[in-house]
Amino acid sequence: MATAGAIRLLDMEEDIFGYSCTETIGKEDLEHIFRHQELGVGVIHTYIRFLYDNFMRGNDQLSNRFRFVSSSLVNKALICREPDSCREYLVKRFMASSTNNLYLWPYNSGCHWLLLAIDPLKEVVYFLNSIDGEWTNYPDMKQLVDTSIKVFRSQRQARVPRTKSNNITWIKVQCPLQRNGIDCGYFVMRFMREIINMNQIEIPITYFDEYKCAHYTRLQLEQIKEELCQYFIEKRLISI
């Protein structure tokens, strides 16, 4: 991929995001990883495909428990421009639930990545933000999630107590925090890896004991980058 602007294509099968698509990986995306710069959606989605292939494929327990939301179909820009289509996609994803599922959604606010882990049946949203911000800082995102869960509730004709009818449970998880302005994408990828590895629908408010720390070390982030690079080679997105 020596030519500026060169791209590679990675097929994303329907089971990953609920629809078949092709992810575009540009030379710039690879440079961002090699130089440890801010990451785009193509890299985040490629890592999701890595998680699916290496942890979930062939493992019915994990593949039935964890699912993903596409950051290409639901992000800040689209929420502001096409809120109805974003809501329809989320509700459709939630309607695929047969048991309690945890939907992992890397959310891009325009300049920052954070992770939402949504259990639509229990109506619980786990909020993992590596800069320690509050979900109230993202009102459009929160309104979309709350509305989508309520529509999902209505479509499956679920009954909830009146005291809960307008009250979706949001939980701020005390996850590791970044110490610079560029690591958010790497943190989100590691959050997803650890959640799937723990194989638990419920995320403790103080995070998992096995991964509890104030900040990720450089080695912990390098592990994510090494997995990405190996996966790029495996899928012939780069050559050596």
C-alpha cells in the first residue's frame, strides 16, 4: 500500500452488524496505527471483525450473548441529520434479541470515541468513557438510545412498571482513563475485547477486577495494535 490514497476492502458479514457491507481501509488508516494517531471508523470496525473471527465465530455462547452496532450507521453526524434512520437501525438490531444480549456500540462524537454496552431487554446502558466525561455531555446520543429502547419495548409489547416507563438505567463504569488526547479509539477496542473475554452481560460499576487499573499501560495498548496488524496481514490488507 505504498501509493497515497490506496485502499483495501474487508467484507463484513451480516452477523456482525445485522447487514452485509464492505469496510474500506485506506493507507492513511494504517499509518494512524503505525504512528499511534487518532483512529477512524474503518480501523474500529476491522478490530470488531477480528473479535468476531477470533472470539465469537464457532462459539455459540459468545455469539449469542454479544452483538455489535455499526458506527457507520449511528454516529453524531447521522444522529443530527437522520435521527429516524438511526433509530430504525437500533430498534432492528434490538429486535434480533432472543435472550439477553449486550450490544457493543463504539460511538464517535465527532472528535472522541467512547463505548456504549446496551442490554435492551433489561433496559440498561453501560457508559464507558476514557476521558471520564458524563453521558449528559452527549444529549443527542442519549435521547436516541432512550427512544430506541422505548420503541423496542413497545414493539415486543413488554410491560414495565409506571415508575420505570420513562426511566432507562444508565450506568457510568469506572473504566481505565487515557492520559492524552489520542488514545480513545485504542481504549474502546480494548474495552470490547475485555468485555467479550469476561463473557458477562453485566459490567461492574468499578469495571472487571481482572482488568481494573487507573490507566492502560503502553504495553496493553500495543497488544491491540499487534492484533490489528496481524489481522491486516492475515486478511491481506497489508503485505510483508
